[in-house]
Amino acid sequence: MRVPMFQVDAFTNRRFAGNPAAVMLLDDFLEDAALQAIAAENNLAETAFLVPYGDDYRLRWFTPTVEVPLCGHATLASAAVVMERLSPQRRRVVFHSTSGALTVDRRSDVYVMNFPARPTEPVEPPPGLTEALGARPVEAVTDHFNYLVLLETAGQVRRLAPDMAAINRLDRTGVIVTAPGDDGYDFVSRYFAPAKGIPEDPVTGGAHCALTPYWAERLGKTDFRAFQASRRGGEIGCRLLGERVELAGGCVFYHKGQAEV
């Protein structure tokens, strides 16, 4: 069968930046093995699968190797598909996922997602972390999915060239690295997740579900302008709302077509 497919650059206002995601529209979810094979074929950080659910949609996300419980940039891309291509009059969409109901609003030239916050707790840096990163952490915390590591400067974050094989051996699925911001940003970050088939994710909404409450505690405020300093790079507006976070960003369409599956 033929499946409508879009490729969207998320968390950016210019093409070839941000994080590319595939968004595919289905009448119902295919078997898990088929969805995983499609995501592997697309070979992007995430492929989002959308299924109509009344006025809302059900949503699942797959990397090239695994299904994940939450993905920010592919949710942002899915919202852009719904509100720019499927129903241009809409200003809000609700996605039903394994992480609950996720609401996305269209505000001017950005999309604003409402996600569950991920509180962190201090941990001792695990053996091998410093060597894997090639930098000594100021501190380490965990959100139970990832390690979150603080470095002294944004320059250190930008210059990191980690040992991906060593990161893959850690007992978390990913490592978020962050530091106080430069160039007008409150903080910068990068995200490494070779265990999920994504050596470095260009711009990561899920990581900012942990980064937002983390920096709120450190800086004593709740609104942030953040930058993920991957090669492509991307900007995220972050706001802490109690046990939820708002993540805002732009989207740029790259491709529309059909896939034979």
C-alpha cells in the first residue's frame, strides 16, 4: 500500500538545520516489526506514525533500531503536518501516546508542545563516563532514562568528540551534556544515544523535559532560551509549568511524497 509521508526539519526556521523527522499517516498501526523496518529504511533519528483518533491522533515514534516512549522533535513535526497540511485551520492538536495525551498549539510561527517534566536526582558519575566524554563532569544527575552531565562552559559542550562505543556501554540509554549558555542562550546542550541507534541526536525535545527543571532549579527561573549545539543545531524555547514543560520551536518542510510499504 501507499502511505503519505512528510520529512520535516524541526526546532528550526531554516531548512537543513534542526532535527529531521519522517511523519507517516496510517489508517491503523501496522505490526511492530513493519513499523520498525520502515523507520530503519527512513534512517532518520525518528519516524512518527500517525493514526486518526476522533478529532485527535494516536502517535508512535521509532528510531532506526527501537521504539521510544517520547520524542519531541517528531511530535513537533507531526503537529506541523496536521496544522499546515491536513487541517490548516486548526490551531491545536492532541496526540495520544504511551506518554499520555500530548497537546501542541500553533502560535504565530512556532509550535508549542506540552510534555511531562522529567525530574532529576544526583548520582555519582558512573565508571567510564569521564573517559567516554573526554571531559570531567562538574556534576551528574539522572532522569532514570539518561545521565545528565554538567560541564563548566558552553565551549566544552560544543567541542566534545565522545567515544560512542564507551557511551553505549553505560547503564543508561543516553547522555545529555549541558553547560551555561553563550550567545544569548540560557543553556546549551548535546545528546548522545548510540544505544538507540542515534550516535548524536541533532535536537532533542525529550532531553529538554529534564533540562528545563534542572536549569530552573539552578537559575531560579522558569523560562529559557536553549540551544542544542549539534552540527545541525536547533533552538528550543522552554518553560517549566509545575510537573509539565512547554517546548516551543519552528518547523520547515523538506519533502512530501508516498512510501510503498
